[in-house]
Amino acid sequence: MSLNDFLLGSLLYLAAAVISAPIAKRLGLGSVLGFLAAGAIIGPSVLGLVGNEGEAVKHFAEFGVIVMLFLVGLELEPSKLWQLRQKIFGLGLLQVAGTALVVGAASLVISSGWRESLAIGLILALSSTAIVLQTMEEKGTLKTPVGQSVFSVLLFQDISVIPMLALLPLLAVASAHGGDDHSASLIAGYPVWAQALFTIGAVGLVLVAGRYLMRPLFRIVADTGTREIFVAFALLIVVGITLLMGLVGLSAALGTFLAGVVLADSEYRHELEMDLQPFKGLLLAIFFIAVGAGIDFSLIASGPMLLGLSLTAFILLKLATHFGLARLFGLNGPDTSRFSFALAQGSEFGFVLITFCAGLGLLTGDMPGLLTAVIALSMAAAPLLMMLDEKVLQPRFADGDFLRDHDAVSHSGADVIIAGHGRFGMTIGRVLNAQGKRTVVLDLDSSQVDTLRRFGFKVFYGDALRLDLLEAAGAKEATVMVIAIDDREKATELVKIARHNFPHLKLLVRVFDRSHAYDLIREGVDNVYREVFGSSMDLAKDALMALGVHPYEAQRTITRFRALDEKLLRTSAAHANDESKLIDLAKQSRAEIARVFAADKGGGQTPPDVAWHDDDKSTP
């Protein structure tokens, strides 16, 4: 393929993604269905705008599935993964085994024997990780209980690809070893026990490196302050793990998922999520378009009856099997329906297994083409099936408020987001945590983040000015945001971002001086806290007591002075750019303070002018 051909193909795929996604979203169909439809339209069977390069593009875009599994792993701390163990190895195992047996038994009608039927059952037992997770993320159901059940099954399916690749050659009736194609494994020639050791060693290397090597390296990269290098290092990790898993014959998606889990409790989790998200989204879009382009409509036209019956039977058998398993594991009616419809399609890994089985001689005649069409069409139908469940079936389960309550995502998010965890923000976090309030802290100083995490603080590395990072930290659910950034311009910009995108948040903002307070008050911030004003008030109180003033009177004096100064601050904010007006207001304030304290002394001699107090000597 020439460079011009590659550029033209890239142009067509990107144009299809840009055009189809908004149209599908406007029609309420979801972006995945839009990408699949766009691929079918520009593919060889319709307009023929893309041709032989489609398979190469699809292989490249499969990297998006790998990145997605890495990001999913980042969402699952090891403790959460342990909590899902029963669903992964219980529900997941039964789903793969049960579906393989049911679909395999049904396929005896069209297969050449039980070996081919079993191979068909194993191929069709898998579901599309890319489509299901993407659709559930868009609908916000991934973190619900049923979403976690679906995810557990998908994770086990990805794990099960490995033993399937080992089992299928044992079923082969032909002597040809077409499986040599499925993997570039360097350990294929070794004894089975040696391959097992290499495999365990590779997984162990990913886990140990993620725990003890990646974090120090991320710290070094973060200290450069160059975001591009941080992104490059994140991609380097994903690509490196992908190659390592391929060399030992393991699923690349599984390896990157494990790396994500290891990094799930690191301070760089949110930054990694936000930096890799665009790559995942773009690559998955291209992947779905390539799948759509691979649908062979000539095969559909040549045998529409067989294909239609096969597709319908496949989906119905999967729905029935999943329904029974969901009820067995205690899912209620609405969740049983969601679970069943979410997994009622074929998998992108199915295409790999079809090629592998065809090379082994397990699939004969037109069976590879038929299975490819069934999987592709079921993937195209997946968003429609989930929409059918959401729009038609779910309302029938509703009983008063039951459906709404069950739909609610159970967030373990924060009550308070603290932007900046230096000498100012750390004290605030300690007080809030002591009262049992949940906080998420964002800071850009990697050395500070590392130090604080060693002391047990929940701090994450990242730029709080990034809207996507704020959303990941839980800004949509939090009640309060404390802005304690040690940068005047960034603090002001963050106020604007928060007020525009999260108007429900109560903003409590650290300001550097009086003029900075003026800026933020004009932005509509009610709660501003001058950096050294509180501590200077504390010192003034101690000075009064050292001069013989009773502690009660000293406290009363400081309280009244603070109230009068806050009043002046807000009055002056409207005239921050008028120096003569500020001078007049300052004189009026001094006179008012003098009168108040003179009245407190019972009308005695008016004290000398109270010195103008502020933390910014540049302001009158």
C-alpha cells in the first residue's frame, strides 16, 4: 500500500467517524451503531470507498480495545477486583461454558460433526468487549451492579481466549497446524511445562514492574513538566506490554488490563485516564468502522434465509442462556434483562478464532464466512438490542420508584474536591478527613504528591484545570470544591471553569491578597480566604493578650475587626480599578472601626486611628 493510499484510507475512516457519530447521537442510536453503519456504507459491499486495506486498518484499530482494557483496569483497584472474584470466576465461567454448550448443540443442525459444533460454540460464546463497555459507559451503567456483572463476564471471556487457543488444536481432525498464524509466540517450540513457566513469568513481570518500577518512572517523567512526554510514556507502557504478551502467546488485552489494575491506586491514575482517553476513543471508532466495512453483503444476498435464521437463533440462544444464569446468580428482573441483552452478540476475538479454526480444519466449507457474517451482524445489532431493552422492556419492570432507585449509580466519590495540597490545602484536608468527610485531592507537584501519599493522604497527580480530570475526580457528585492552588492565575481560571461546568459546587477559594480577592468576588465567588489574613488575626489576638487584654476581649476585638474588614473587602471589590475611590473607602473604614471600638469602651476617649490591616502592602 502506497503512502497516498494510506492517507486516502485514513481520510475516509476519519471522515466517516466525524460524520456518523453526531448523526447517530442525534437519532438516539449511540455512537457505536453510527460507526458500524458508516463502515458498512463506505465498505466494499456498498460504495466500495475502502477495500483491501480494511483488514490492516482493523488490526491497527484493535489497539483501541487494548487501550480500553488498560483504562478499565485503572478503574479497578485490586481490592475491588477481589470483590468481583465470584462473578468473574463463577458467573463468567458458567457463561462461557454454558453458552458454548447451548450454541454448539444447536449448531449440530448445520455443522459437519460434534467437533465443528463445539468449535462454533466456543467462538460464539464470546461477546464484544469494545461495544458493550463503550455503550455502557455512554449510558452511565458500567458502575451499577449489573454493569459490574457484565464487566466480570467480559473479563473472564478475555481470559478464556488463552485456554481456547490451547484446546482447539486438540479438536482438530486435520493434521495441518494452521494455529501457527495466531501468535508470534517465541515459546511455541518449548515443552508445555516450560511454556507455562514463561507465561507465569510474563504475568509476574507485569505485576511487579507495575508495582515497583512504573511509579518511580512516572514520577521522573512527571517532574519534567512536559505533558507530551507523559502521554508518550503511557503509550510506551501499553505497547510494551502488548508485545510482551504476544511473545508468550497471551492476550494483549489481559496483560494491559493487569497493568491498569496495578496502577489503579497510584497517584497518576486520573492523569493516565485523561491522557489515553482520546486515543482509545479514536481507535475504537476506527475499529467499529472497519468491522462495519467487513460485512459481506454479497454473502447475505446469496443465502439470506440461512444467515437470517442463524443470526436469529444465535441471539435468542444467547439471550436464553444469559437469562437463566442471571436468575441463578440472584439478579432481579430489570438487571436480568440488561445483563442478557448486553452480552447477546459476538466478539471481535471471534474473528481471530474463526481464522485459527479454519487453519486447523475445524471449520469447513462456507462455515467461516457464515460465522464471520453472523458475528459482524450481531455486533451491528448490539446497540439496537440494548436500546430495545432500555426503551421497551425496562419500563415494563418499573414499579413505583424501584427502577429509578436501582438505576442509580452507587458512587464512592468525594464530598469535597481539594485542588492544591500544599501547606494550605493539606490542613483543610486533615480537618475534613477527621470529621469523616471524603476528599479527593489534585496536585501538579509530583514530589509533593509522592510524599503525601506515603503519609496516607489520598492525593492524585493531575492538572485541576482540565475539565475531564475534574469529572473523573467526581466534580459532578461532590458538594464543595476547595481551591488552594499556589498560583493566582490558575486559581482564577479554575474558578471560571468550575462555575461554568459545575454550578452546583460551593467554591471556597484561597486568595493571595486583597486585589486577588477583588478579582474572584467579581467572578461571583462568595467565599474567599486571604492567604495570611487568618494567621495574622491569630497573631494580633496573641499580641493583645500579651499586652494585658483579657482573652475574651481579645477574641471579641478580633471577631469584630474581621467582620468590618470583610465588609470593606466586598464593598471595595466593585471599585478595584479606581484608586481614589479605594482610598476614600479605606478612610471611611478606619473611621468606622475607630467609632465601633470607642463605643465598646463605653464612650471614652476615641482611640487613635486603627492602622490599616491587610496582607498586601501595595493596596492602600
